[in-house]
Amino acid sequence: MPLRALLYRRPSEPTAIEVVFEQQMYQVRVRRHRLARRYTLRIHSATHEVLLTMPSRGSLKQARAFAHKHGGWIAARLDRLPQEVPFVDGAVLPLRGVDHRIVHRQGARGTVWTEVDGTNARAICVAGAQPHVPRRIRDYLKREAKRDLEAASWLAAERLGVQPKRVSIRDQSSRWGSCSTTGVLSYSWRLILAPPYVLEYLAAHEVAHMIELNHSRRFWRLVERICPHVARAKTWLDDHGGELHRYGR
Ligand SMILES: [Zn+2]
């Protein structure tokens, strides 16, 4: 939680309220904001989170009334968001941008592997008991993400003559990647779901931050020097990036 949010939250105050609309319960996260003049509601499309912002001196009672009044709006907006895709048998997910169906092979040996059949249909096969399927798929995707992002990062680093300390893979919904001042590159594992040129662009972007910790013209020139498809990747992320958050929640 950002420090500012902590400062304005009263210690005993709940951080979320519950809104019931047509027998459905919705969690609404409450945040006080110094600059807020009124009560506002926002839906985060990536995480499906409902956020209510209120003035720092506003009352929780009013916040609750406001959220209840807009229960229908919350329900309608959440309903319009892309459907979530859990990691279960039969679900389809894009591995490196290519659709793969999850196939549960209970009795098979091994853990997780990919297969392609005669019609070019692709599958991610999972062995083991059914309750372990979601976790095994998730672990597999994280491992694959780490491998691809390490390779792309080392390549970008070699081209720019820098040395990252390590690559870490996270589940951050607010950003695709980050670069610490100590040279640790962090990425969202969900990038393994995007086409490879998008993942390569993100790696080039974060590695270039080891030289320019900003988004200046100099920074973009560095990224473009080592990555030939910056504009295409950025357009893809703008158009489809949000959809990657549908998977495995
Ligand atoms: Zn950046």
C-alpha cells in the first residue's frame, strides 16, 4: 500500500465494504484521497477490483451509501469485463500467443508438457490428481516465463553492454516489468501468454532502464536500437494486455 494511502486511512477503518445487488455480493475497496472532492467508483479491468475513492475527511457511512446506490452499475460493469479462464481441464490459454487446450491426464507420468496433434491442435497436458492441476499449470507457466525472460534479458543486456543481477518473475497486476537500481529485473509471468515479440520488447525496455531510469527520448532510442518491434509490441499491449489477466485467477 502506498504511504499516502496509509496516512489517510484511520487505523480502525475497514479497507473494504460489501455491496449486495440482486443476491450477489461485491467487495469494494475503500481509499481516502487528499485531492478527492467527492465519492467516485472505479473498476480495475485487469484485476476486476472495485475501488471507491473518497475525500480524506469523508465519512465511511456516506461511502457505504454511495456504493450501495451504485450496486447496479458495479454489477453491470463487472459483467461486461472479459470472462475469467481458470486453469482447469478443457480451458484454452495462449502460450506464447498460440492457443493451447489444457488436457488433464490423471494416470500419466510426468508433470506438465506440451503436445501437438496431426491437425496442429496444441495442448498443455497435466498429470497428477485433479486438485493439483491449476497449481501445476501456473508453476509451469512461471518456469517457461522465467526461461524466456532470462534469455531475452541477457540478449538485450549483451547488446547494451550492461549486466543485470538477476531476473525475477512475479504476479504483479499493475505493471509488466520493472528494473531496480541494483539491477534486478522483475517481470509478470503473464508475459509468457503474449506473442514472443511482446515479451522481447518488455525485456529490452527493462534492460534499457539500467542505463536510463526514465522514459526520456534517450531511453526510447536505446530500446529501439536493440528491439525492432517497439511500436508493434506497445500497440499489442494496449489492445490485448488487459486480457492476459483473465487467466488462472
Ligand atoms: Zn519503463
